[in-house]
Amino acid sequence: MGLLDDKVVLVNGGSQGVGAAIARAAVREGAVVAVSGRRPEPGEALVAELTEAGGKALFVRADLADAEQAKASVAEVVAAYGRVDCLVNSAGLTSRGTLLDTTPELFDQHIAINLKAPFFAMQAAVADMVGRKAPGTIVNIITSSAHGGQPFLAPYVAAKAGLIGLTRNAAHAHRWDRVRINGLNIGWTATEGEDATQKAFHAAGDDWLEQAAARLPMGKLGQPDEIADFVVLLLSDRSGVVTGSVIDWDQNVLGGLD
């Protein structure tokens, strides 16, 4: 028996990185999985991988910066499988900007991807769950930077801090519907996107990952497959009654000082 047997799981922003790892873990635990993304190539490649491994998977093409497409990602899964039992909002924009140099356009991009897309995907998913009078679970992938973060992440922090508030608000609003909504504040994570970000914004060399890992307490960055296992637990009945929790998943201890 898998933790997600016969569950229909939508992973928004699931074609690569943490989202793709969550999709793989969900399929391993018995779920039918849909992954959404803007680019069809990685999304369709992931679906082919999951299908070849014996899973059942669907790619939904969606530009999540558009709220209507975020809602439509849920509608497409409902049309294909009859329902959405679990939603993961894992899409994230991490382009850099400080308080002093962030343009209104950059700020709006962060709000669109990091806050507005989860809001309207949750709206559609919860409407499906409530309409069926069925329980459901949602996990929002947030960030430990939402507690304050680096100066160069100002618009990112603003949007993700908003997602923390939204997670708790929605969990409280729908607790009597048995819809459990939780968030995960992940720290620095080894993904394809992070590699591109380090090279684009910080002039990092090909060995940046090894150098960064050597400076961290556990000797490595967060690993997508480990995060995915934790997300699957939160999506499953094994996480019990937990709702409205925003869990810090990192090796830096908040409030700890040397």
C-alpha cells in the first residue's frame, strides 16, 4: 500500500526541480499525477519517464503567471480524472531584486508566480473538494527566506511571505471541510533552477555546488527527493489532522546565533 494510493495529485510547476521530485515520489506512492508547466519539453519528458516506470501521469501546459491558466490547470485535471484530491504549488520565481532596484514589473512578476498563482489554483482545487464534499490536502512550497531573507530577494520575500499568510488563512477557512492546507519553508536546494540562478546572477562557476555544500552544516544543500518525501507525507493521511502548519525545512536554525 502506498501513501497516496488512488489519489489524484496535481503538482503545479512540477516539470523540473522540487516539483518533478514530488511528482516522482507521488507516483511511487500510488498516486495518479498531473504536472503543469509553461514549457512542454520538460513536462512531457517527465510524464514519459513516470509512465515508463508504471505510473499514470498527465502534463498540463499552463503559464501560471496568468491566474486564469492557474485555475484552468485544476479544471483540466478534473476533466481528465474526475477530481483533484491533492494540490502542490511548487512553481517559484527567484529572479533577483533589492528594495532599491526592483521595478514594478519585476515585483508584479513575483506576485503573479509566487502568490497569485497559488491563490487561484487553491481556489479551484478547494472548490472541487468542497463541491464533492470530499476531504483533500494542499501543500505550498514556500521558502525559509520568507522570514526575512537576503537583501537581493526583496520581491521574492514579499510574495512568499504573503503565501505563508494565505496558507494559514485558507487552512482555517476550510478546516470544517476537511481540507488540510500546509506549507513547507525550504532552504537552499540543489535544483536545475538554482544552478541557472547562481550562474546568471552570481557569476558562479561549475563547481559552485561543491563549494556551497562545504560551507553548510550538513555538507550538502537540500535535496529535492528528500523534500519530496516530506511533501508526500503531508499530502497523505499519515500526517493526520495537521493543517495550517508552515514548517521550516532547513539546516539553518532560526534565531540561532554564533
